[in-house]
Amino acid sequence: MSLENIFVSSEGEIFLLTGINGVIYYLKDFYSQPLQLKNKYTSNVLQLTEYHGRILGGNNNGIVAFNGDSFEPLLETECNVWSLLANDTTLWVGTDCGLGRINNGRFTNMVMNSYDESIVIKTIVAAKNKNYLWIGTNKGFAYFNVNTHEYDFRIDTKDGLSGDEITSAGLFLDDRDLLWIGTYHGISNFNIRAKSFRSYVPVCYIENLTLNGEDIDPVSGKTFSHNENNFVFEISALSFTDEKSVEYEFYLRGTGNNYSAYQRGSDYKAYYNNLPPGNYEFIYKAKGKNNLWGYAENFSFTIKKAWYNTWIFRISVILVLILFIYLLYKARIKTIEHQKKRLEQLVKERTLELEEANAEIEAQRDLATEQRDKIAIQQKEIMDSIHYAQRIQKSMLPSSRALKDMLPNHFVLFKPRDIVSGDFYWAAEQNKCIYFTAADCTGHGVPGAFMSMLGMGFLNELVNKVSGIEPDEMLDQLRLYLIKTLHQRGESGENKDGMDMVMCKYDSKKSVLTFATANNPLYHVRNGELTRYKGDPMPVAIHERMDPFSRRSIDILPGDRIYIFSDGYYDQFGGPRSKKLLSKHFMEMILESSSKPPKEQLEYLDNAFEAWKGSIEQIDDVVVIGVEF
């Protein structure tokens, strides 16, 4: 695991940042053992700074803060945060949307004149003039006026910089007014007073060329035979500054623009063995101490094909094969005619045997008829059992009257793929609070129905035994119950049966909806706008991730609508191209019909599903619950 940055606080605390790896190592002081800090807020933290006595960092979601034990969210931004600079009362924030700042706890994006939307601000350094900032980006660095929002000047590779993309924390201003710049191609320095780089380009050439172990003149454009195909190129470069600092870059380009391995470094020898026939170009160049590359040079040559790889040889082989196949065909015809005569005699002999076997076949036919009738009886018994299981499952689902009493304005779209369903809906009331859920069990049909009855039975037990239980606690307890009941241990190859679901709890006194999610999302519609609450990325089952489920809440206003569902609706294939409906289209259908009364919205969604599905078979169970408050 590589380190991206090191930060030392004013209290002597040390933070080692790994960036995209998502781990921050924390040392209370230099002699402490490192503690590993890792949660969803430590990922992509590339820089830290101190601001108003707090240690802050940035990631994909915004600003995060260190609370002494871990990192927690402080302020959300619409863009990915790459760099931070605490300057007096202002916290400057570099993002992939431009330059922002935080004053009095509020984040604002600055309007940068002549701003290129593809620029990412990867590091910020305070200039000696307080009206300016040095800004490092993925396209060089710039001197930025914070009052006029203008660049005084910008520097990139066209001006002699070793690379366009500045690394994270890749700018440093020393006491001699030298700005040191770190890129992914090396380190450069910029004289602020002179505003210039020094550039010396080394001259690169082929010093020696070896073919099959013998030295030859390095004359471009030569042609070699098929067995003259082992080359060693020895290149050299003349530098006027420091010979030991010369770096080489070379590769071989073959027929059809196929490239060999790209090599860069101090190694000046290129080995190419057993090259196939074709046209080749050896491309090479060199870089000096100032990190400036010279122009690329090339050496072209051709390797001829062997005689047995020519078209004349191949056509001759094909003609010989055709002649051989023809002779083989004629011999085969004669053999077939001889076999035909033998078969005619054999048919006569076998006819008599067939007549004798006919009686036995009729007896076997009668036996097959009897077995068919037994199979039909067994199939009927199985179907009767499945229909009985359907009645049991329906009896465990909440009745229409019970749902009407608990949730007066609601609809339930329930469409099992088979006779019994792996999806289910459930509702219960406890202490003036309404609990309801839509769940998608692993599988469908009879296996899914078993899982659904396990889930409904345990949910009823939880509501009856635990007063005031919260949705996240219900999912945690249900997960433990399923793991224990199904004897899940997380071993390789073991079935990981479980459920994806959204559990809701509505407190009518406080008008607050509390909910927890396992993979599936929750939709909230208010005043014609839909908000999607993403589910926790783990099922109610044994899983690689076994964190406690998170609890979230919504203050409900009159007219608000809540939708929970399984993935069976938008995973259905259909339409003119027989493709999936997809969640984006499903979201648009929910929003479009959210102004209808629940009964009409149910009819709309049902008719839309059938129209989309058409003649294609339903692939999964479907459940959608909509509630209007």
C-alpha cells in the first residue's frame, strides 16, 4: 500500500494518507504505534490541514473532520475535493469543479474567469502576496488573483514544465522564491522573480547495433532475412549538464502499429529476439537533468518472410490437399457401394427380428402409458401442495382491511412470477407507530416462498416482543436470525440466502418516517420532486460486509408520498428491443404518476408493466408499495 501524503498537526500528531486505498494511519506522536483509521469517509483523502483548531480533509463527498478517534462528515460539496489551504479566516478548497472557499461554515464556489471545466485543482499554496494563490492542476500550475478571479499567468509543458499533471501537494515555495513543482514526470523548479525555466535537450543516437550477436552498421531502411531477427540496440545521448542524469525512453513499433513493451529509465540497451517478419521502427529519445525530452528519433528496418510462408508455397499445399481429398472421396464411394449390398441382406434378416420384437414394444408402450398416468397423478399432487402453500403465504400477508386501517391512502402492486412468491410485503402496528416493508428474498417460487415466510414470521415476533424497536435494529436482528436459522458461516461455496428490503416506521404523532435499507432504495416525492435514498450496500444475510444497518428519517408533510419496492419491476425485459426497463425509467414512471390517487397510480403501474412486458415471460416477482400521507 503506497503513501500519498504525510501531515503533522500543531500538536505533533502524525497522519499517513493512502488516498484511494481508503486507509489513514494515525500516530499520537513520533514514538506511538500507528492506528489504522478506515471508514467510508477516509477514502480518497489526499491532503489534511488545520482550520480553527480542527484537522480537516476532503474526499469525494466533501469536507471531513477528525474527531480524535475517526473521521466524520463536516460539510457536503457537489464536487470531489482534492486540496485544502487554511489561510487566515478562509479555508480554500480545490475541487474538480474549480476553486471554492469556506467562510463561517458556508461553502461557495468562486467564479474563475477563463476557467476550463476539465481542470482539477490538485494543490494550493499561499503566495507571499496575500492577494494571490499558487494553484497546481492537472494542466500545469498558475498564479491566481483571488480579488479579480483572474490568472496572472499559467505554466505547462509548453513552457518547459516536465509534465502537465501536478501531483497532490506537489507545489512548495522555498525561502529563495523558488517554486518547486512535482509532476508525474519528475521535479522542476520555477524562478518566480525571473519567471523562467532552464532547458537543455540531450542529443540521442544509436551508438552500436548487434544482429544475431554480430555488430552491424546502424543504417536505417535495411532488409534482413527471416532468420536475421535478433537485435540489440545500444543508444547514447550527449548532455551538456550532467551525463549521469540522462534518462532514456524507447519502444519498437511493428506491422499494424503493434508496440513492444514501453521502457523508460537509465537502461540504454534494447533487446528484441525472434522478431517475426514485417516492417519495424525503433523509436528512441532521451531526457536530461532538467526533465526536458529531446525529439524522438527512429530506425526502420524490414524482416522478410521465409519461403515456406509465401503465397506460392501455400497455394501448392492447398492444391495437393484438394487432390488428396478427391482421391479419398472416390475410394469412399466404392466402399459405400459395397456396404450397401451388405446392408440390404442385413435388412432382410433384421426385418424378421423386428416383427418378433414388435410384440415386446407394444408391451413397453402399455407400461409407458401406465407410468405417464402415475406421473400425471404425482404432478397434480405437487400442484395441489403448491396451491396450498400459496394459501398459507397469502394468509401471512397483511389483509387489505388491516392495511387500510394502518395506511388509509396506499396501494400494493404484488405480482408473483410463479404461484408462490419470493417477494413479500408486511405491516404491523405498535404503540401508534406503523411498521411496513417490501422485501425481495433470494430466489422465487417455492424456495423464495420459504424465505418469505421465515422473514414474515420473525418480523411478527420482533414487533410483538420488542417495544419501540427501530427499523435498523429490526434488520440487524432479522439478519442474525437468518444466519442462525440457515446455519450460514460465510464459507466458500456456501449459499448466501437472504433478503434485500426497506423497513419503515411511521410515527403519526411526530409525523416522522424512520427507515433502514438493505440494498434496495426508498423514493420520497414532495411537491413534484423525487428524492432517492440509496440503500446500504449489503443484504439481510451473511455477507462480506456486516456493518450495522444505518437509520435515517424524513419529516413528513401532508401530501408526501413514500415508495418502496423490489427490483422485479424495473429488471423486467420488454419494450420494442426486449431490454430491461431499468431503474431510471421506473423512477420517471413513479414521479409522473405521483399526482394520481393511490388506486389510479396502482392501475397505471400495473398496466404499464404489462404493456412493457408484452409477450415476454415475467422473470421475477414484483412488489411495489406506495403510501400517501
